[in-house]
Amino acid sequence: MFADDRFRDYQPASLRKDFISGITVGIVAIPLGMAFAMASGVKPEYGIYTTIIAGLIVSLLGGSRYQIAGPTGAFIPILLAVVLQYGYEDLLIAGLMAGVMLVAMSFLKLGSLVHFIPRSVTIGFTTGIAVIIFTGQLGNFFGLDLESHEYFHQNMLEFISHFGETNGYSILIAVIGLLVIIFVPRFFPRVPVLLVGLIIPTICAALLFPGQVATVGTAYGGIPQSLPKLQLPEITLAKIATLFTPALIIAALGAIESLLSAVVADGMTGDRHKSNRELFGQGIANIVAPLFGGIPATGAIARTATNIKSGAVSPLSGVIHSVFVLLTLLLFAPYASYIPLAAMAPLLMLVAWNMSGYKSFKQVLQLRTSDSLVLAVTFLLTVFINLTVAVQVGLLLAVLSFVKKKSEQLQIDDPVDIQRKRQESLDLTAHFQIKKFTIRGPLFFGTAQSFEHSLMASIRRMPRVILLDMQHVTMIDATGEDKLALVIDSIKNAGSTVLISGLPDWGIELFKKSGLYEKIGASSFFPDEASARESFFRKQETIERESLQQR
């Protein structure tokens, strides 16, 4: 499972490419790590610790050559909710539990199951998260000291009620940062715009408006110039029970985000990641990071794409990225205290805009199908309730929609009379007759009831012989098999004969396991309609001939 071929064909020249890409991604990761941590309700240094530790471990143990892991915007709402409800210490426990769950998922080989989550659900909660991140930065943008609440409408009411207290200096700094982020890439595409977007507003605030805007230092204190010592959180059974649901959501979201990021990397490079190994690496990273104060981490799509575009060749670029962030922490941590919170706001707003997927959101919404409903409900619940409820309800609606669509695919054709006149030598004028019913589509719990009613209603007056043509049946589950058995019992109790033709091999195996094959009788199964018809007619003619001879 864990054989490593991510360094295949590695050449000395590859080291230079990995070094350049690692430094580039490291420059991008520093402001993002701090910003995501603050938006999640914890100190900025915890985002830096996560970037260093999770980035290193995922690069060494993950399943993708190019994956860059660390704090991400997708985690912000769920982490903030945990911090508000349980506190930072319990967030560490929830993150560690999520790591254990991810490792378990990897050994259970559940990596491929993540791809079964409907696109409408993924887009819905991703866009909802983007809205929460964007609006969550309005306070910093306008220089307001706002209290964080659990629900979106409470935070918006808080913002509106304090809007009259806006700080003009903060707005100016935020606008400067926003203009830098928008226009610098157009004229200087190779410049690390996120870092420049923090440096220029920081210099402007320090020189032009000293003491007039809130900074990282005034809000959170200084950032230590070292990693914290290893410390095991106080874990109890009561806390495990309380934090199980948040941990499960963190694990599920982490799995989704990391594997989506790996898929994006595959599309950009033509490489193929190992999903279960990726989950293992993410799991170990989330187990170790909390021991050093780090928050939950996952694969970061934007940083992974930056890594690839910068020329990365192997996971070594991710290792270099972590080492670079560590050296930056050790050498320049005190300077981070001067960064204005207003300068952080445009950066996170840009992240929110990029992750919103507004084009995909609009496209699915315009379909006006059940997918549109799932999308809208998931989005609204993410924004106004929480991510946990949104994903659960979104998946439930998607499953119900799928069942409904599948149930509409079942069709029973109008019965067809198959008859053949007896041989003239038998000196009889009556005909042998079979009534054929063709069944099309899935026979499962969503269609079993309608199948029974439709078939029995179509039969009306019970014919002597009924042929069920099942060559077009696409699936049968236990409920469908049970209903079919009840229908066959009704037919046999009325004194009629049942023939089955065209049932696929997997259907035959299912009937053998359930006992229905033996109950119906092996002689009643035929590969196609023609063989069923000919076998039945020959048998009946033989019976008639023997009957005449006995007379």
C-alpha cells in the first residue's frame, strides 16, 4: 500500500526545480496560514505551526507528488464553530480524532468513496463556506471590533449594529491591500502577490497611520520565534463522545478537500495519485500537528497548483516549503506583529472569491432540476445553520433524488400474447398460449412496490402461463427480489405457470443465494424468449400427444 514511487526518475537538475517551487509556495503559505488561523478563531502562529508540520508530513507520507497541505479556507466555519463552542484545547482533540479517522479510512480503502459525493453538494457547501469567509472579514476591512457568533445572521446583525464605528484608516489600508492584490499580478505576474499584499499595507500603516489601526500584535500579541514543545492534549472519554461529530466532519471535509486537490494536481500533470495513501498521510499529519498546537489541515488546491506551476518535480518541494516557513518563523516572527488586520481582510476575501465557484454554482442552479434544489438547500444550510447539517441534509436530498429518478426508470411493457396452434395431427382446434411481460429498469426498494402493483394490475385475469422477460432488468436488490417472490407466489397460487427468460448471470446468482431459484425451479429459467417459448410448446405438445394415446 505504501510503496513510494513518487521520486522515480529523479535527476540532480530536479533539485533546483523543487527548491524554487518550494520557496515560492512557502512565500504564499505564510500569509495564508496566519489568515486562516485568525479566521478560525485562534492565534496566527497556530496556522504557521500547521503549515510547517502538516506540510512536511503530507509531503513525506502522502499519495501525491505535488500535494501541499496546511490550513485551508474550507475548514474555517467548522473550526470557528468548535472554538466558539468548546474552546481551542478541544479543537486540538477534535483535530487529532479526525486524524485517527483519516488513517482508519485509508486502511479501510475508503479513498474512492469520496468521489461518490454529488457535485451539487460539494459546490453548495463550498460556495456557502466562501460566503461565510467573505462576510467574516467585513469587520477587519472596516476596522470594527466585532464579537464572533455561531450563526451567520448573528454576525451580520453584529456588523450592522457597529457599522457607525468604522475606522477610516483601516478602510484605506484594506483598499490599498485590495488594489495591490488585484493589479500587481497584471503587471508583475511573477511577484508573490499575497506576500506583497501584506507588506505594502503594513509599511503604509506603520509610516502614515501609526497606532491608528489594529494589528496582529495588538490583537493577538507577539508571535513566538520557535515551535512549541510537544504536548499531549487532555483526552477523556467524555470529550471523545462530545467531539465525535465535529471530528467526523473535519475528517470527511479533510478527505474531500485533499483528494479533490490531488485530482486537480493529476489533471495539471498527467500523474496519478494514490487516494488511500493520501488519506494516510493526511491522517498522520492531523494526529501530529495538534501535539504542537496546530489546527486541522488538508490538501490546499491553490498552493498545490502554485507548486506545480512553479516547476515542482517531487514531494521534496513540499518539504522545502515547510523548511522555508520554519526558517521564516525563526528569523522574522517579530515583524508579523506589525501586520494590520485590515490588510488580512482583502487576502481572505480573495480566497473566498476564488473558492466560491460562482460559475459552477450559477450553472447548476440554472438547470432547475433536483440537483439545483440540492445545491440551494446545501448552500443555505451551510450559511445559516452549519456545515454539519448542510452536508447531512444535502446528501439525504441527493439520495432521495437518485431513488426517485431510478424509480421512474422501471417499466413493464403491455402484455403480449404468444400463441401457436396445436399440430393438426392432434385433431384439436385450441391453441397453446403464453402471456409475456417485459420488465425494464431497476427492481429495487424504490420500485418494488410499484412493480408489484403494476404487474398484478396488468395481469387482471390470471392466464395459464406467464413469461417474465427480464433481459432488460438493470439491478435487483433484496427488496426487489422479495416482491418478485410474492408476485410469483400469487401466480402459482392461482394455478398458473411462471417462466423467466433473459435474466442476467448476476440475477441468477442472486436468486440462487436467496433460494428463489430453487423455489421457481431451474426448468423455468431460459436464456431468452425464443428458447422459453419453444421449450414450453414442445412440452405441451408432448403432454397432449401422450394424453391422446392413452385415450
